[in-house]
Amino acid sequence: MAKKKRIMPQNCCVPGCTKKVYEEDGIKISYHKFPENRDLFMKWIVAIRRDEGKDFKVTEHTRVCSRHFKSSDYLPSLTGRKKSLKSMAVPSLFPWKQGLPIKRKSPRKRTLILKKTATKSQEMTIAQARVDNCSTCDLVTFQESRASSPSTLADSASTTVEEPAEDLEALICELKLENERLVGEIRKITISNNNFQSEVEELKRRNDSLQSRVFCVEKFLPSEKDVALYTGFPNKNVLESVFAFLDPGKKGENINYWHSDSPCDVPSPPCQRDEEDIPKQGRPHQLSPKEEFFLTLCRLRQGFKEEHLSHLYGVSQTTVSRIIISWINFMFLKFSVIPVWPSRAKVDLCMPADFKDKYPSTRVVIDCTEVRCQMPKSLRLKSELFSSYKNHTTLKGLIGISPGGAITFISQLYTGHISDREIVTRSGFLNLPFNRGDSVMADKGFTIQDLLPLGVSLNIPPFLGSKGQMSAA
């Protein structure tokens, strides 16, 4: 059997109360701390007739036992185990006061008293026969004492009945006051709750109003016209399919975000990087990956300035620049693995009628495009970037388009001074899988007939006079 935990006895600070027991005559004795309320604290000090000073100091361990409280000082308990004092209870039963009620004996002692009383009654019956030998004076005295005893018993019974009634009335009065206080608090809480609900409804209304003004992807997804305007994709389904293919991660963890101290070279794909090379997650991104993708598409499709995008999304221009550079690199890595070079059969299937009549063997139409760039400080690099065609520093790239209009080849960018022949050689265009009998349509500046694979011809259409390009058909 587990041993019961032994409870150390406590002391009562009332003068003359020196007992250190937790049970007395079968009744559990409880010990109570001094109240924190200063007024009630002083009432206790006055009641026990002890002043704080050199010899006495009230601490958290100072106690007053339950022998000095009336039964009306306790709150009613359903379990009957723990006795709790009322909020304004003050000790009032002390040895120096008159009328201190006699403590009730324990059940065991009361049983012994009843047995003794029964024995005495038997003895009185035996001694009844000897009453005749008593003197007349003794008999009168005995009768008078018996006559006075009923009134004494009645007074005792009356006192015993009146005390519980007074205690019950005091308890009822205190409970009524407590009920009124709680009703008042409930009324105040109800009013505050109604005010808070009104404030919440107003904040919701203002939030909905502000949300309708926010520039975000979810606002434009329901409209195919808006999706095409800002992204170039025909509808929501195509946009979401491309985003799912890119798979930037739930929090953009698959993107190697660019920083000012990052190298200028294009980073390797996440699948080819070691775990040590993957940067640790920094502070949370202000925009979700989907919003970052939409921001980048707006930049590419509409050419919005970074300052304008920073105002639309409520972020800094540096953040916009970092997002665009990171997503451009990320999309390059993902899209570069997609084979965009179509087969001969697909080219013939999508070829316009005008092409089929005049140039049926055309596999691809190539041309170079130039993008203006900032002028560098280095004179050597400036001379390499300078384009006599654009009369400015540029970056030059080779683009291939199928007769149907689909882009089938895009090279990297080179300095604007590079020739068309050299860019065809360095871009990897000649390594594409041509079929025998294919022809490449190009401008007159592409003198690459000797560079093309065996069986592939160069077709340079004759543009005469003011007719600078082919018809739309």
C-alpha cells in the first residue's frame, strides 16, 4: 500500500491557541491566511488583539484556525470537504469573549455519554424506593429544581434553533448582493460585446472595400480579357497550367532568389544543386509565388516600370527587381528543357496556304533581333556592344519561327557588334534536327548556305522596291 503523505501541522497566531492538530473531536480544523484587502486585514488584526511589530509580523505562512470563526462565516459547500470563508468574514470566537459556544463532542464520546446516562437512569430507578427516607425539605428542594429545569431546556433549544435561522438569513442576503453584482457585470459585458461586434462589422466592410482596390492575380482571373491583357495567356486555365508546370513550391522554395551579391551568371536548376548550395530560408516573402509570377508576366507583357509595379503591390522597387530577375532565371531553366523544335509533319500541318504554294519546303524562318542596353564604362566592351544598325549599344539574339508563326528557336544574347553569320554558328542553330529537302528562309544578310547541313537549302526571298515584307496571308 502507498504511504499517505504526512502533512506538517500549522500554528494559529491567535494568543492562547496553541494546538497544532488538523482534527479535533472528529471535526476537521482548517487554517486560513490573512486577507489581501487592507481594510479587512486590519479588522483581523484588531479581532485577534495583536499588532504588527518587533515580536509579530504577518507573512504568507501566518494562519488563523477555524476555531475562531462562526459557521455563518463559511460558504456552503456541495462536497463538504473544503471549507471556504466568505469574502468579508472576520474571526470572532476567542477565549477572552463571553458566551463562547461549547464544542460538540465527537460521535465516539457522545456514545459513551449515552451509555453513562442509561446506567445512571437505572441507578435512579433503584434509588427511587429510598425517597421516602428523605426529609420533607429535601423533597421540596428536589421538586423545585425539577420544575425549573424545563424552562432551562426550552431556552437552550430556542437558542439552538435561532442561531441556524440567523445564519441562513445572512447567507441569503449575501447571495442576493453577489447576484446583483454579477448581473451588473453581465450587463456591462453585454454592452461591450455589442460594441465590439459593431466594430468588427465595420472593419470587415472596410476590408472588403480595400480588397476590391488591390491589384492582384485573383482579381483578374475570372475575366479572360484581363488575363490576356496582363499575361498574354488566353485564359485562366492556361495560366494555371503553366504555373503548375513551373512548380515554384508552396513558399517559393524551388526558386533560387537573386540577391545583390549574387553572381551574374544564370544559376543551375534546383535539381542539380547540392543541399549545401541551397540558401537557407530567410525572412518570409511579402508576395506569394503566384503573385510574383503574375508580377513578372505584367512586366514582360505590358512593360510596366518597376516603380509602377512597386506602387501596385505595395512593395519596394528593390523587391520588384529581385522578383523579376529571380523568376526570369527560373523560367529560363524550366522552359529550356521543353523541346520547341517541331517535326516536319507538324510544320506542314500548320503551314499557311500561301507558304504551301510558294515555299512548301520551308522549315523555319530566321532573323536577328536587337535589344538596347546601357552603355558600359569600358571602351572595349562599348565597341563590342555598339550596333551600326541601331546606332546604339545593343544585345543581339537569333530567333527562329515556323511558317505557322510559332517560335521554334531562341538563342542566347550576344554583343550587338556580332555578325549574322557568326551568331548562326555560335548559337547552336546548325545542330537542330533538319530533314533532307528542308529550306531555311532568311534575310539577305545571312550568308550561311555553306554552313547549313547537307540537303538543307537557304531561301532568301527577293524584296523589290518599297515592298519590304511578305503579305499577311
